[in-house]
Amino acid sequence: LLRSPYGVRGVKVYWGPFPLTLADGSTPLELLDPLLLGSVDITRSVGSPMYGTAPSGLLIGAAPFRSAPGSDASIEAIGGSYGYYRLGAMARTNNAGTTFTAGLVHQRNAGYREQESSARDQAFIATAFAFRKSVSRVFLTWQKAAWDLPGSVDLTTAEQDPQAARPYSILLNAHLAKEQIMGGLANELRLGEHLTVRSGVHAQRIDKTNPYGTSAGNCGFKEETIRAVGARLSMCG
């Protein structure tokens, strides 16, 4: 989760009823911060009509809703080597069939190698409410993240100066900046004891600055923009 600036492929990832995986098959996995998860289900080689083909498997993350009635809040602070620290806060409530969770994350890491720092700020809300025979869910998260990219090292450098960055990466000041927002609305309606209709809409927006180049004379940064929307309607028996 610290270092997946280009996404992962072959794995389908859901946050609650909403897919994070984009239409090109890539998944911005870093969007699924651990604070957003109440539980995780992992399945290999998914090929069912519900989720489609996922050659390397499926990951479904449930929101961290409070299961019992009432309210609670939590704060976490974690520190580690090489300038790593993480601050998080979350508040939850469960009252009369309505559950609500909101959280914040602030994370920084200087990195073991030169030019290997990373940063993440994220906020999210997730709510579910029941009305008669239906349950509706609304999820929304925003994240701003950045990575410095030290590049690969050869055997000599790895032995003599393992914390050094690749000279070309330093020359280019290779880094990646990414801002993304994802949200969705889903509904599950029970029409009978053995019949359920599920519907939903979701959208993602990603703005990313990405380095490119093969030499000092042919290098720079490019702006990458992703806009994704989707809808689902299914009947289950």
C-alpha cells in the first residue's frame, strides 16, 4: 500500500459494493487504506457472473461499520524508522438501522533510500441505512498521495551504497503525484424470501503526474487524467 503508484493488474478489488478496478484492468490499490476496512475477503481465480474474470483473484473490503448499536471514536498514532509516521482518526455510529463511519489519515515516510519518500492524506465516509425491504449504502473517499522514485540500483551500488538513488532518477527528480476521489450509491431490495434486486452507480476521478523518459535529453512529466463511471443492475435468487 505504500508503494503501488502505478496500480496493480489481474486483481479485482471492491470496497463494499463498489469496484475500485478500472475498465482497463488496473486497480489503484493504495486508495484502499487499512482504516477503510472492517474485514477483507480474498478469493482466487474468480470467474462468476457476479464479479467476472479476475485471473489473480478478487479482494472485497467491507467498510468498518459498527455492528452494535451506539457510537465510538478512535485515534491511532504509529511511528517507525526512516521518518515513518501515521496518524488516523475514525468516528462511528449505529442507530435505528442507520450506520455511519467517517475517518481521516495522515501518513509520511522518508524512506530507506535517497529519494524514496511517500506521503498520503485521505478522508472517507461510509453509511448504510435500511428502509422497509431495502438497504442503501453510500461510500465516498478522497486521497492525495505522492511518491519519490529512487529507481533501480546495480549490484555494486547495492553492496557499497544501498541507500543511494539511481543517478538518472535524481537528475530527473523522478516522482509521482496523485489525487483521486471515488464515490458510489448502491441499493439492495428484497422482493421476496428468495429474490433480491441489487442496483448501484459509482464514479472515480484520478489526476496524476507521471514521469517519463529514457535519457537526460528525453525526459519530463506527463499529466494523466482518468474519469470512470459505472452502473450495475442484477437480480439474485
